[in-house]
Amino acid sequence: MTCVKRRQAILATAASLAAGALAGAERATGRAAQTQQRLALPNNGVVQVAVVVGKGATVIDFAGPWEVFQDAMSQSATMGFELFMVSDRRETLAATAGMQIIPRYAYGDPKMPQPNVIVIGAQGEHTPAKIGWIRAAGAHADVTMSVCTGAFLLAQTGLLDGLRATTHHDYYDKFAAKFPNVTLVRGPRYVENDGGRLCTAGGLASGIELALRVVERYFGEAEAERTAYLMEYTRSSTRPLKPA
């Protein structure tokens, strides 16, 4: 190898190492900034999670986060997440591919606890009762998160006005046209607003990523990593899936 070629190789290696160090620093900085958004646990240590469902609900949009929350803190007998579904009626409804589910509560049920976390996946039946409940309950929740085109439902409440949001990549243009008061962000797995109080995830499996982030904010990064490992799920970085 000539001196010129050796010099070029050394410079290329140095540049690669520097780029890697910079990317690592960016990821570390992003993680540090996220860690600052920790959430206080309820007095009894149990985080109430309401999963909003309707006719045609996309299964992975609610099942992905559901699995995350049920697996988190599974080694604890006193702390963790308690999950329930809520819809317009306490009747059997068909999710995608005919899966049948029965919500535990209907909107306005006085027995339903105030949720700490609200999960909104892709679904039909955007009724006034549903929109009104999300708006009212979201005002008192620690986190209101949408998954996939659930962002359309969350945006209909007006809670995202003036904020950033993302959704499934096939619906970017439609979302941007329908909700001009919301700044669409193309590419990331999820977007957090208002100190992480209002969050939107991209399509489908991105809901798992955002749910793990919520676990991290309540119980720490180690618990989020333990939960991901239990699920055999590899967490991505917070960088976009591809350039916006």
C-alpha cells in the first residue's frame, strides 16, 4: 500500500470513528433529554391505562402497547399498569380481521377510573362521545398517546392544535391537509409534545416503541429495557426511520 493510500485509509477510518462518536453523542444527548421527562407514580403505584377502541380497531395498535404495559413491572406485586378498554358501548365489537373484543367501560361510566395513560389506535366510529371523552380525560392524564392513524382521532379533539405530530407514512399528506393547525413530522417513530403529555406514534409497531418510552418515564430505562428483552423486541433509536 502506497503512502498516499495509507493516508487515505487512515483519514477514512478517523472520519468514520468521529462520525460514530458524534452519532453516539447525539443519541446519548437525546436519551438524557428524554430522561428528564420522568413521570410521578400514583400514590398506590398503579398506573391506569385506558385503551380507546371502536369498530374496525387495528389489532396491533392496541395489542402492542397492551402487551408492553402488561409485561412491565411483571416482577412487582405492588406496582405496575392496570389496563382497560373503553368504547361507546359495553358490547362486542369487531376489530381487524374479525377479532371480537368487549370493552370494560363505556364513556361516561362513573365506575371508570381516571386514566393516567390513554392509548388511541386506528379505528372507526369517531363519535362525539368518544371525541369529548378523550378531550376531557386527556386534560387530566399524564400521557395521551396515539398510534398510527389514531392521530386523526386525537387531532379531532383539538388537543394537537399548534403542536407537532406524526402518523402512518401512507397518511402523511392526508393528515397534513386535514389538520393544518398541526405540524406534521415525517419519519420518526414517535413525537412528544408538552413535556411528553401528548404523543403520537407512527404506524402499527411504532406503538410498541412509544409504550416502552412511557414505561421508561414511569419506572426508568432499566425497566423499559427489561420489558423489551422479555418481549424479544429490539428498541430503535429516537432518530427517524428515514430522512424526512
